[in-house]
Amino acid sequence: MHLNPYIVFNGTCEEALKFYEQTLGAKIEALMKTAGSPAEKDMPPDWGDKIMHARIAIGDTVVMASDAPPGHYERPAGFSLSISVDTEKGEKIFNALAENGTIRMPFQPTFWAKGFGMCTDRFGIPWMLNCE
């Protein structure tokens, strides 16, 4: 059994995944657009370039993603994607994810970690960075 996060975007999925590729060293393994798919007929004409389904690898974790169909997007709540890395990398990744987003807890030493921070990136995805 595998548990894989599935994150949904408000039309910015491809841009977000390319950002995660640069920032996190993620690898985009699949990127299926609405155009040419069976779902195309049920979507607005300008929706063809939006992502119907994607798969990325971040380290040894697979994350799946898509753009929400028009009128179905809900802002993520009640969870965070958590990354554990060394301190130097953690602060750099945190700063990149937080840029143009929202810092919920600045990256700083804590009683359980050399560095920890929480932010929501510019695409609306909540993150926690932990450096034990």
C-alpha cells in the first residue's frame, strides 16, 4: 500500500509543478492536459491547456496533481506537505516556497529541530520544512 498526496490547483498546476521541479528537485513523470482527452468535451473551450492529471516524484515520494475543473476549486486546508532535509537546504527551500506566498511560522530553530518553518506557497499549497 502507498499513500500519495493529490494536490489540486486553481488553473496553475503546470506552473506549480515546474516551480517544484526547480525548487525541490522534483521530477515531472506525467503531465496530461485536458485537450485530446475524453474529458475535453465536458470542459470550456479555453480549458484545453489545463492539467487533467500529473505525477511528480519529490525525493522518494510520488505526488499527484491536477487543475480543478471550473467552479470546483477549494483552497487546501487542514494539511501541509512536510519536507525533512538538512538545515542549509531547508532554509533555502523554505525561502523559495515562501516567496510571494504566506509565512505562517518563520524558519527558525525549535526545541525539536535545528530549523523549522511553515508557509503557504504562491499556488496555495501549505508546506512545513523540518531540519532535525
